[in-house]
Amino acid sequence: MVPSTPPSAVIFDLDGVLIDSEPVWEAAEAEVFASVGVHLDASATASTTGLRVDEVVAPWLARRPRAVTPPGASAAAVAITLLDALAAP
């Protein structure tokens, strides 16, 4: 059922207080960075726990192999893709 009025507030819990979102975040992080040639294991994704998106993207994107980096793989583009992957149902 679709509500007749939009919600008056939305809570974003990205720090794991209300739900454990880290497994979803780590999976999205690994998937998105693999698409630009940076393969992250569980230890690598765990090392970015608690960081802002820009703090996560910059160091990993700097490690990408230039030969496999698709056009438009800027830090901003990767950050948006990462957030989109996190929000996907």
C-alpha cells in the first residue's frame, strides 16, 4: 500500500546503531571498486569502517590500474555509484 502523503521525516542509519549496515556497505564497496579495477578483500573493506564516503573513495580510487579504469571513474562518480549500490533493494 502506498501512503497518500510523503513521510515527514526519514532516518538514515549509516553507523550501525539501528541496523547492522556494515555487511551491505562492504559488499557494495567491493562490488563498486571491482568495477574500476580495484579488488578489495574483507580486510580492506573493514579498514574503511567509520570513514566518510569521500575518505573511502579517494585512497581506493588512487590504487586503480589506469588500463582498466572506465571513463568517468572520478572520485565523485564512484562515490555516487557506491551510494546507489548501498541504497539498491
